[in-house]
Amino acid sequence: MTNLKRNKWAPQKFFLLLILILHLPFFLKAQLKSFKPGAIWPDNKGMHINAHGGGILYHEGLYYWFGEHKIEGEAGNLAHVGVHCYSSRDLYNWKDYGIALKVSDDPNSDITKGCILERPKVIYNKQTKKFVMWFHLELAGKGYSAARTGVATADKANGPYTFIRSFRPNAGQLPYYSKETAATEKLNIEKPANKVDSIFLRDLKGGQMARDMTLYVDEDDKAYHIFSSEENKTLHIAELNDDYTSHTGKFSRVYPGFETEAPAIFKRNGKYYMIGSGCTGWAPNPARLFTSNSIYGPWKYEGNPCTGEGAQKTYGGQSTYILPVQNKKDAFIFMADKWDPKDAINGRYLWLPLVFNGEKVEINWLEEWNLGIFNRRL
Ligand code: GAL
């Protein structure tokens, strides 16, 4: 009787085993457990992640990585596809969600194929429940002369995003000064003190130039668009309206004439830290750290936060975003792009942990590391 029973189950067991063996490659698929700055970074399909100049949104337990989808060769410096989106729970392993914002086939669209669409960032608006994407936009065939910003929204984090408009921000608006900044930074409208102030005034009517950019949502849910303006000579920190799709007109200028690009920002213990780069196109240069107690400044230049070999060239990279790691204290990742303008799709990602020494922040090169580094510091 017992023997008979066993025999009856034998074929099923064999069948189950067979299914398991057939699915083994799926279960054995290597899960990444560390960051290797500068290496090829495979997504869940084994393809190198294609999200350059990107930023991260954390929403309901998932990290979403948005960035420029590049194609091969120099052609890849123009936008032929759109903004690529990936998601992850652990920051090492990324699932491809495809294109969140597509460039348009319509030659009359601002985001027609062949435009330049760079440094997309996404934030979530709690009131409207919309995901809002901003990016740097250059109109097709016009090089970098348009210097506009673009905005798109979606109902789901991974899109699809609907393009709303592109424009130059803050037309007709003068900078905001606090009591503190008014004393040292105030612009003389009648008699510009230098060439940079004249550039600002030149663009007062039509709106300010907007290129390299990031977004930041503060603890009070106010959001800011931070961008290189005035022929890349000055950073602007501009407040967004309640639904995050336009500017309020309140903004400040950071270090006019200092030519800071690639801004990335975070807040720790009530203090704002901003890291950017100099202005040398795709070629790397020393990173720059600024700190301030207020988002509108006065900002203080603190030098190059990178240390050791390669620090003078940011290890070959350029800042794009600073990612606060969830559920870990003082855990921030400096995200940079190592561009390959001759073969744009081959651009690499340099993710490195920020190291705090009191209020000071440093970046050190690491060949390979994992999030455990943040626990060891406590
Ligand atoms: C860099 C900028 C990039 C891209 C490039 C074009 O300075 O950070 O986003 O615009 O110039 O040369």
C-alpha cells in the first residue's frame, strides 16, 4: 500500500524537479551586491544602464532612476529617444522601465527628435499626486543657444510623461535678497557692476537662460529648480509654485561669474550642501562644494570635496545628483557621470559615498563598495 502511494507521486516529483532545473538560470541570475564606479552597470536585462545626467526619485519603497537615454557614437549627444527610467529596491539592481518621456516625431514639437534634452529630474507633488519632470532643453538644430528648461508630468512615477512646455524662467523678475545677501550681493539695475550682471539684465525681459539643472524638495514641501544661467556663469536657485510646474518668480543668484555647472544638492542637520562642477563641457574638472544655512544663500564656496588621486578631475566624472539613502542616517551618495562624447551610450556612472567629518564633507575614490559602509560609521 505504502509502496503504491510512493510510486503514484514519483512522476509529479520528477516533473517538479524538471521545472525547477529549467528555471535555474532565472534563480541563479547574479544579483549585484556592490557599486563599481566607472564599470559597465547591467540592468535586469543585462544591458548597461542608459540613464545619463540623471537623478533619483524615492517613492513608496522604490527608487526610480531617470536619465538621458543615449545612442551610440557622437550622434548620442542629441536626444533621439527620450528619458529612460529604471527602478530598484536596493540601489544595486535596476529594473528597466523603458522610456518615461519620449521625444516627439512631430518636427514642430519643442522636444522633437534631434533636440538636446539633458539632466532630467523628477519630483512628486503630494497635493496634485503628479510626478513632475524638469530638464534642460535645447531646440533641434540650434546648438546650445536656446538655453531653455522643459517640464512634463505623469500620473505614475515611471510615466508616461506628457510634455507641457519649454521656456526661459523668471522673465521680468529681479533676484530675491535676504537681509544678509542684500548687503553684499545686490544687483545694481541702473549701472551693472560687471559683464555678468549685464548678461542677467539682458535676459530680464525674455527670461533667464537655463541649462544644467537639478530639483530639490525641502522639508516644508517647497520645491526648487537649480540651474546654470547667464551663459553658464551663474547658478540660479528658483522656487517652484505649489504644483511644481512653474516658477514663483522668487530666486537667488549664486556666485555670479564663477561658472558653476552640474548642480546637486542635499540638506543635513539644517544645512544645505551643494556640489557642482566647473564649466569645461564633457571634460572633467575639479568639483566644487558650497554650503549655506538658507537655500537662497549666502552660499559659501568650500573648495573641492574630492580627495586623493584623481580628485582634480572628479575621478573623471561630473556631478549629477546627490542621493539620500533611505533609512540610514547621514547616508548620501554622490552621483556623477563619466561622459563619453565620442560614443555617448558608453558613458559610465560614478557613485561614491559622501564622508562627513563633523560639518565637513569629503568624497574619496573607491573601486568597489556597498551600503554597509554607512553602518560602519555609526
Ligand atoms: C557640460 C554639461 C553637460 C552637457 C555638456 C555639453 O558642461 O554639464 O550636461 O551640456 O556640457 O558640452
